[in-house]
Amino acid sequence: MNPTRTNNRSSRARSRTADSGRGGSRFTSTSPARSGGSGRSGGHGRRPAAVQGEFALPVTVTPALPAVETFAALDMPGQLLAALTAQGVSVPFPIQGATLPNTLAGRDALGRGRTGSGKTLAFGLALLARTAGQRAEPRQPLALVLVPTRELAQQVTDALAPYARSVRLRLATVVGGMSIGRQANALRGGAEVVVATPGRLKDLIDRGDCRLDQVAITVLDEADQMADMGFMPQVTALLDQVRPEGQRMLFSATLDRNVDRLVRRYLSDPVVHSVDPSAGAVTTMEHHVLHVHGTDKHRATTEIAAREGRVIMFLDTKRAVDKLTEHLLASGVRAAALHGGKAQSQRTRTLTQFKTGHVTVLVATNVAARGIHVDNLDLVVNVDPPTDHKDYLHRGGRTARAGESGSVVTLVTPNQRRDMTRLMAAAGIVPQTTQVRSGEEALGRITGAQTPSGIPVTITAPVAARRQRSAPSRGRRSPASAARRVTAHQSAFDAAA
């Protein structure tokens, strides 16, 4: 199934070539009119007013197809519909029902929705349906999903894998911190769909292990975070290598000026759909600002961590994350640290332990603010308040996902109150504000805080994992073989089918 595109992209290709020689004007000039008299959908004259901190959404020139209420109403291969049923997915989320009729027909799409709103299947089903029946040549993928972090890459891969198998498409995950040789082998073996972080994909292209000139469908997921992390030059360089007439889908939780540049440069008359413009708009999420005294904050944090059930605690620095984790373990709380200073194998193991309940407290920097989905996570705590309202929204987006309920709690000392008031206003949130102290009823009522056991704990690998690692070998292995085995173990989560 590969419907014919209806919109003409030749003018976009010409405009991009012309832009490349204009220096700083490449993102600000409007493109020539297309056939039919329409200019680029990003033309500033037709845009409605933007909400605070975001750009005005482009107006769609070609009317969008109506939304659907069931997956059965979509023009998708029967294998995909059967896979949806097998996965227990029966009713589309709003962003899926609105965008899929159009993206399945080949339209570009700009979708805004908080994490947990169903964006992955919104772009993934269209990508798989339109690629089904094709076979990639070695090193030449047919579809590409760009994401900002390793964790999000794995989440996207895991979410799409059963559907890709149903239509016999091969997935390759390309991220840093893993064996580049293994990833190169997956591309050489042929992979129709590549899920990648920009830096590692560039490395593989530079090595000659990947080419993008056959990529007909490109997705940017969490595009605003890629801009915030400084990936914009790499992203644009990669987008310039895919087929210029191909389909582009851009999905993000927030839309800022950097994303506006991508929209105007690479999307052609996109279908626009926006749901849950901020985490603050989620009615199942409660927001609490807890005023604490600086001398009592550490004890209050420890009591919250000792609650029944899981919690993610965010701090600003890797050092602070490690210190709090050590303190919680010594206090009898099953905690683990997650930050960019950890090896990828450690990060993967920690996330698995948290998701299974082997670890109850995930202490993290902003590396965990996106790309992590944990079922039934009902509490997120900002031990260190974020400095940006977008960071607040993405941290909070780890809870109250897919219709579930949850709370976001921020601990604020007296000298932080003014900045926190401004941040909440920028996020469009009116929180419940409470003065609390450790050991008091209010802290327990809001967070479930309780006194920790005080008996130190050590987090070990689950029994099944230890048994697998310690299984007796069936012969002697050379040192080189042992090294390859360690590398393969560290790369276990890289789902390159």
C-alpha cells in the first residue's frame, strides 16, 4: 500500500536550493507560490495569534479529511488492523483519529500533543502502512524517525515493533552509546524503517553505512527538544538528504520558534492538529507547589520517596542525583539514578527495574523528562524546580498519561517562590499551594509521604537476569569473543530486526 502523493513538492525543492545561498535569510523568506496559487503554508499573513511562548500554527490550504472514530474506518492493511486488535488498541486517541486519514493519504502533518497523547501510533501507523510491501536495499532505508534521546528511540521502537512485524518490515534503532558496528550491520542487512538520534545517524552516514536518498517518509518526534539540545543543524542537514518529494510528519509536545523554522522549510501544506497544548491542560493531573524550609527540604524529600508506589524525582545536576540516590538507599528506599553520565547499559537496566517495580524511586535529571512511559505512575516530584516552563510540562508529562490520573509536586524554598510563580504563569497552570513540613499530615495527604525504614538497601539485578549472566559456558572463549559478548549484552535493547 503506497498511495500516490497529491501535493506538488517541486517548488519546495527549488526553494530549498535557493535558500541555501542566502545566508541568514534562508528561514525568513517565503517560498514561491505553488501550483494552484497557494504559497507555503507558513505564510505569515494567514496565521492566527500564537499562544504565549509558541508560534502561530500554519493554516492548511487544502482541506483536511475528516477524523475517524475507529481504526477500521482507515485505509490500512488488514495485518495492521489485526495487530491493533491483538495489542488491545481499539479506539484511536484524538490525535490519531484526526491525522491518520490524511497521513495515510500522503499528506504532511504537524501534530502537537503532550507525551502520552498517542503521537507514536499517530505517525507510526501511517509510516508502516505506506511502506508495507516494499523492501529496502542494503544501507538505504525507506522511512526515518528522528528523535532527540536514546530513551525515546527505544520507546518508539518498542511501540512500533509488533506492528512492523505484522507487515514484515524491518526496524533498526540507531543511537549513541551503543555498538556502532552492530547498528551498521543492521543497516547493511537492510532495514525499511530507521529510528535514530541525529548524531549517531550522521556518524553512520559519514562512515558510508547509510544513505537517506531513498527515504520517502520522514518523522520528527519531539522536534522542540531536538532544537533545545542543539541538534537543529544536524536535523536540517539530514532532512536535506531525504527525497525532496517525500512525506514529512512533525510531532511535538510544544511548538516554539525553532520548530517554526522546520515547519516553514520542510512541510508542504500540512494538516495541522493540536491536542493538549500543555500538560497543565490535562484534567486528570493535579499540580502542587509545596513551600518548604530549606533546612527541612531534605527530610521532606526522603519521606516522599518512602511512599507506597513509584515516583520520579527530578534534580538539576548529575552530582545532586547521585548524592540523593545514595542517601535514599542508606535510608531504606529502593532508589536508582538516571542521568547522562551513566552508560547506556546502566540507563536501560535502571529503567527496566523502575518499570517492573524492582526500583520504586527514579532519581533523574532532565534526561528522563521525555521518552519514558511508565504505566500507573501517579507522582512526579520536582525536588529542584525547573528553570523553564517547558521543562516543567515535560517532567510532569511522565504522569497522568493516556487518561490516567497523577500529581506533579514541586518543592519550593522561600527564595524560589517568585520564580516559581512566574514559571507557573508561563505554563498556564494555577497550582494548589501548601506550606508543609516533614512528618506533617499535609505532606502525607498530598504525596503519600511516610517515615523510611532506615535499613540500608542494595539494588541488585533481578534473579532471572543474574541467572542468565552466570549461565555456564559451553567451551572456552577467546578474549576477543568475550569482548564481543560484553558489547552484545550492552546493546541488547537495540531492536534492529
